[in-house]
Amino acid sequence: MDLLNTLVDKGLRRELPTREEALAVLATSDDDLLDVVAAAGRVRRHWFGRRVKLNYLVNLKSGLCPEDCSYCSQRLGSTAGILKYTWLKPDEASRAAAAGLAGGAKRVCLVASGRGPTDRDVDRVSETIRTIKDQNEGVEVCACLGLLSDGQAERLREAGADAYNHNLNTSEETYADITTTHTYADRVDTVHKAHAAGLSACSGLIAGMGESDEDLVDVVYSLRELDPDSVPVNFLIPVEGTPLAKEWNLTPQRCLRILAMVRFVCPDVEVRIAGGREVHLRTMQPLALHLANSIFLGDYLTTEGQAGKADLDMIADAGFEVEGAGEVTLPEHRAGGGCGSHEGGGCGSPEAGGGCGSHEQGGVCGAHEGGGVRGAASVPQANEARTDLVAVRRRGAGTDLAPNA
């Protein structure tokens, strides 16, 4: 297929595809799906080999959020029966993190519900970061605390944070349809603050909220311009008790096409399969490893994931390997300039034609959870609801039960 050959060539050169090409990937037929996966897989392997980075979530503070993000089980007015608790103590968070690291994770994502941290909250999280770093040599720590005020990103960096997550979630045009208590511009500003502080920026999207193909392409192109080092791709987990509990718009095939499009537009960044992969990809999860080079291990923020051992078995059976703590995730031209610096060009440099580039979507670092935007003619017929695959987390952080890792 000429389209796929063109996209592979552009991906290997870090060249931005046209919007028409990105839309064409989403419009491919199921008959061509394996060809699409194979083509995007060539780009993924060129930049990341067969390594899969494992990340582990620790929910530092769960529920009772004053924001009204429609997709989130922790939102204002949510009736979802999730765990609700205030801040974990540093030692509690460190023990939770250690479980994920023992399971093979190299990055711990510390997430807290809320609009954004107070300065006292930043002090709390900074102490937690230092405790985790002191007790776990070589661990990467990403914070996800919502909208940042001036100076807070710098304080997190000084405490030892390596990265900051704050997702755009959907296109600027449709953002007000899912959230009214803050704006798309607020989210962009927080990603800029993380970059400016020298943190590795992590920002992604939520698919399956009723958005059109154009919305998906819009948000991915906006991410490329922001130039994060990692792009989490969340698939809406429709949680009962949220406004979008009835949104079941995804099929496994559509999820794979979305991941392929993200890989073509952001060829040399860490593309992470985040919340909802078990719910929507199901038995086709191994194919997604040919597109993304990073996943979350175990449970999410408020919902359960599949068993950690099943994740590890899936990676091995698919012919991939877990990325070691001593391995550098990003290609040299992105990693060489330090966190948030891409001196060698790459996704985000002028020579590459532009640059690639919170809370929880089903429990992902970077999206609250659940969700939905507007309906659109280009969205395929709704997938069969699989509410049997949506379970509220009852173990791990905030409980006395051992975590899933």
C-alpha cells in the first residue's frame, strides 16, 4: 500500500505526515489492519527495538476531586464506588512503588486527584519522591498532580522527579464538551511549565469518548507540537456512576489503528498503552506491542488491570523483552540533551516538520477516568458493552491488601 510505504519512510526520517495521511490510517479497513500494524511496527522497532518499558501507578490521593471531567470516576458528582482516601504517607507510597518495581517496572507514576497541588501538597509529594528514590536505586519517578502553579515544577524537579504527566485528552475544539472547570489552555500551560523546569514531559489522550477521526488527529498533532517525551494513549473505561458510562465506541481494530496513527505522527517518542487496554484490546493486546513501546503494569488508579504476571507473559510470548533499569528508553537524539531537551532535532524539531507532543482514564497517569466527547459520523458502530471487564480497584494503595504487580 503506497500510503503505508510513505508513512514508514517518513517515520524513519522523523518527518511529520500530512493530516490526510493520518486520517487515512484511521480509515483503513479491517482487511488491511495487519498491514497497518506491520508498517507502524517497522517504525517502532527502528527507534525502540523490541523493548517494552513497564510503568507502575501509585494513587497517592483518591477521589473527591472538585473538577467535572466527564470521563473520570473521581470527578465532582461521581457516584462510582471507588476507593476514597487522602494522602498516602511517604513510606506507604514507597512500599506500593516497591511492589511495581519488583514486578519489572522502571518508572513509578505518582498520581493525586484534584485540580492541582497546593504548595503544601508539593512538599508532601517531594518528600515521597525522595523516600522512593532513597529506597529504590535507579527508579524513575513521574508526578501527575493536575494543573501546576509557577515554581511548582521546579520544586518537584529539585526533589528528584524525572517527569511530569498532564494529558491533553482530546482536541481543543471539543475540550469544553468534557470539562468545564478548567480549559484546554490550562493543560497546555502545565505541559509548558514541566518542560521549562527540565522535567521530561508526558502528555497524551483518551480515545473512545465519541470523538471524530478529525478530533483524534487534532489532539495528536497538538501533542507533536508540544513535544513530550512520552505519549500515553488511554482508551475510555466507561465506569458506572460517570456521565459517560454508556460510551462503548471502541473495537480492538479501531484501538490498533489509533495506536498506529500515533506512532506515525510521533515516531520517536515513548508511546504508552495506558488505561483501557484490557477492556478494549482484549485478546489483541499483543498486537499493540508492535505499535507502542511502553505499558502500565498491574492495576490503574481506581480500576483493576490484568494480573502483572499476565503482562509479563504476554510480552515474552509476543517476542518482546522488558526494558531494563539501566537501558535508556528514548533514542539518543532525544535523550542526549537531558530531560525535556531534544537538541538533535527529532519529534518536535524544525527539521522534523514539527514536534511530538490529569489524572486518570480508567486509571492512567494522565487522565481522570472514563469519559466522552461528541458523536461523529466517522466513529464506527458502537462496540458491545463489556461491563464485565470493568472492576473497581480494591487492593494496593489505600488498602491493606497486596497490590497487583
